[in-house]
Amino acid sequence: MRPSMKHRRRAGGGRAWARGSSASPSWFLLFAFLCCALFAAVAFSAFRIFGVSFRPVLMLPTWQNSAINAMATDHPYFTFAATKNRSDNPPSVRIEEAISFPDQVLIFLQFPGSLPRSDLACLYYPPSNPTTTISSSSSSSSPVPQFHLPATIPSPPPSFVRCPLAPRGFFVSLSPDLPLFQPRPWDHLVYAAILDPHDNSSIVFAKGFNLRPVRLADPSRYECVYGWNFAKPNYFMTSPVLTAAQEIIRCPTPHSILLRLRSHAVLNPPLVSVKTKGRGAVTLPSVAHHETLPPSRRQGRHTMCVCTMVRNQARFLPEWIIYHSRLGVERWFIYDNDSDDDTDQVLASMDMSSNYNVTRHLWPWVKTQEAGFAHCALRARGHCQWVGFIDVDEFLYLPTNVTLNDVLRKYSSKPRIGELRIACHSFGPSGRRTVPSEGVMAGYTCRLSAPERHKSIVRPEVLNPSLINVVHHFHLKDGMRYVNVEKGLVVINHYKYQVWEVFKEKFYRRVATYVVDWQIEENVGSKDRAPGLGTKAVEPSDWPSRFCEVHDTGLKDWVSVAFVDPRTGLLPWQKGEEFDLIHHFDT
């Protein structure tokens, strides 16, 4: 019996499906897989977090995220490499960005382990003729630098090299085989980022939004972006901003970015930046890759640590570190704001001779002290119960038999106390015209009668998530409070107005974000400035006798008893191999 037409149609349809079964099901499965992957990426990237407890459970990936890898290969370096037939001779250095500072250019890069760093040179290309060939016989057009200068590599080798300031409009590079970069301005940039292990949020440090000091900004105006090429918005991820204040932005980190950062084989980590929202949206240029912090120490944390930022203060570091070590400070975080006075050698020699626990962190960014202190607080949080934020010309002084550990122990038993504010006495030149060889504590003994400002010792785990700080003290979490420590118990001797040779350096660059340089006619009456000096670094004839209202030899007397070598009559920072450099700086 012949099948009906209806049955034949059904059979034909089945045969048609069978004929295409080798391709159609596989395409359908591939399409479904891609849809699921896209949905997961969008869900995690657009996920809105309203607290600061974002802590996804991480699983080690067993496959590579194709979207992330596609974003990575879109980086200009890979595009450049692909256009060159150099499979046997890959570039020896990868340039990421060039940033122009007031006095130099920093070229950010990554070194392979075999890079001959001594061969690096700064090449400068004029803007008017960027494609001049090396010779008329050259088969390909290659830019010719107008001039070149030696590159300087800070020690230990960081992610950047220093080059002399480029003429306006010039392009820079480190090799004729590498791309040319026109330096970007230092004050419109995302310059650092940390992955906060407590909540897996991204802490992003950015210049360019001009947020007001000591105030929270509206976070809905911004979003964080993650990727390799922010010029192509289809190739980066975003997340909402949780808090925005001063130069510090906090965002939840997208899950796929977390997976990549947690991987032990991140050869090309993504950049992170901040983008404004709405019409005319702007994404800041970035040189910031996430810094991942080591695990917190549950036991054996240091009772007292100190964080400071220095620029060409090497000759004062030994006295400051040795003295505070005697008081009970156990670890120092030194943020080096682009010093060129061998600060690294002084710290290395001290570490080798006496095993001081000193960490030097390169921080070249201009006018970023508040951001640097927030960065330091995050790094110290897992290792220190208390952290003092003081300068290298500031010395804790306990005039009674009470020790620093006694003070900290007292307030550690009060869980609602998060910050200890300590009054500062400002010392003047004390009649001196030259740098005292015995150091600042024994050399300057005359001060103003009334304290000026205060500095703080904080519990880093109770800081406000915004990390707002100003004049060395932080905003705290809700429910926490500060106390003003009695002056009879602890004070800070601030050797603020030293001999003119030292003091005049304050005119040339102030590290605080919201403090103008003294050579600028603005806020001339600020407490940051020395009264009556104006904007010119010209020594007043009566400078040695200024700022002298009370003769105070308390700390000098204690130092003479506690530190002087009875055999030589010298203080420890006046002798030893590690201080030969310091004497060199004084000459």
C-alpha cells in the first residue's frame, strides 16, 4: 500500500533533517553556548552592588575566556607585532604609555627577563615629520629621531623608565622598532589600582575629575572600565562606582576580571580606568594594572608601623628609622616620590646592616600624597594593628616613662577608638646656619610655643571605605571615633623650619594634592607656608632666629642618654658604612 501524500511529506521532512544533521545540531549547540557565555559576561559586568561586601566564590578556570583573550589581542602592542614580520626577533620591550611630568617623561613598559637594560635610550621624534626615512635606499618608511638621550631606570627596576622632558608636541620611543607615543599629561590619568581582598573591589586612583577635598562625590556620575584598548568601547567591561572621593574611586570588580587576576599565569593583565557617564562621556587614559595584595596575617601582626612619602630625603632617613625603631616601630612603608638622591641605596644599606623592616615603594605621581597614604593604608592593613602617618622630619616624643607600646595597648582595648591624634610642636632653625651633623633631634632645640596641627596613628581596618584623608588623618567607619592624645603623654617634634639650605627645598614641589606650590600666588596665607616668606626662595637675614619662642631640649637630652656611644661620643646616624652617603649629601 502506497503511503499517503501526508506521510510522504513527513518522511521527506525527516530525510531533510537527517541530511543536515551533521551540521545543524553542532551550529545550534555552538550558538547556545555563545549565548550562555555572553549572558554570563553581561550579568557579572553590569551587576550593581550596593554594599561593600561583594565576595564571589572563585573557581580556578579550566578554560580560557575567549572574550577576554580577544580583548587582550586588541592591545596596540599585539597589533603592532602582527604588522611586522619579526617572528624570529620579537620586540625586546613592550611600551604601554608615555606620561609627561613637569620635569621629565616616564615611559611605561614591561621588561622580559633577558632585556639588556643598559642599552635603552630615549628617542625624540618631531611632530612635523614623523615618517622621515632612515636612508633613501630603505625599502620601508621608518621614522628617524631628531635626537636621543640616555634613559634612566630606577632601582629596583620598575615598570617605567625616566626620560628627559620632551619638547612640546614631540613623540617619544625607546627603539626605532617600537611604536611612537606622544606623552600624555600627568594630571589627566588613572595612575594606580589595587584589588581589595576584603571585598574584591577595585580601588582606582585617578587624576582629572577635580573632585573636592574631604567630600564624597556622586558615584552615579562615573563607572569603572576594564580592558586593553579603551578607544574601542565594544572591547571593555564596566562596573558601577561604589564611592568616589578626592582621587580615589571604588568599584566592584567584574567576575571575569577577578578570574584572570586570580590566575597564576597572567602575562597580559588588563588596565583599569574610570569613565564619566552621560553625554560627552570621557574615559581617562590609564597606566594602572591591578596590584594584588598578599594575604592578611591572622596572627603575628606588627603592633606599630609607619607610612611616609619622601622626595630627596635620603640624608634624614637613618636618624628617623633608627630612632623610631627604638620606640617600638616594627615596619616602615616608604613611598618614594621620584627621588634622585640614592634613597634606595641608603635604605638597602640600612636593611643589610641592621635588618630594619623597610619597604620602599616607587610612587612617582605628582601631588598625590593623600592617594599615596590611602594606597599605603591598604597595603599595611593585613600586617599592622596601628599605622602612623608622619613625615621624616617628624619624631614621636614620649616625655614620661610611658612607652609607645603602653599607649597603643591602652587604646587597643577600646574597640571604638580608630584614630589617635597627636599634637605637633614646630621647631625653628635654633640659631643655626648649617645642617647639624648630630641630626635634627639634637641639632634643633627652639620651637613655637603653641602646637601646629596634629598627625595621626590609625587602625587601618576601620578606615572609611572612601579612604578620604587630609593632613595625615583619615575618615573612619560609622561608629568609630578618634581621640586627642594628651600632650603630656605623646607629642610630635616637627622639625619644620630647619636651616635655609634644607628649608628652601619646600618651595619647589609640594606633595599634597590640594596644597599649591609655594611659588604660585595662591593661598599665600595657608598654614602650609612659612609666615612672611611670599613666593620667592630668598633667605631672610634673620632666618636663623625665627620660630623660636620656647627652648625645648627634652628630646635632645633623651637621645643623648639613649643613643650616644660612650666610646666615641657619636650618635649611631653619625657613623657606620650606611651613613657615608649621608655625609656626602651634606657636602
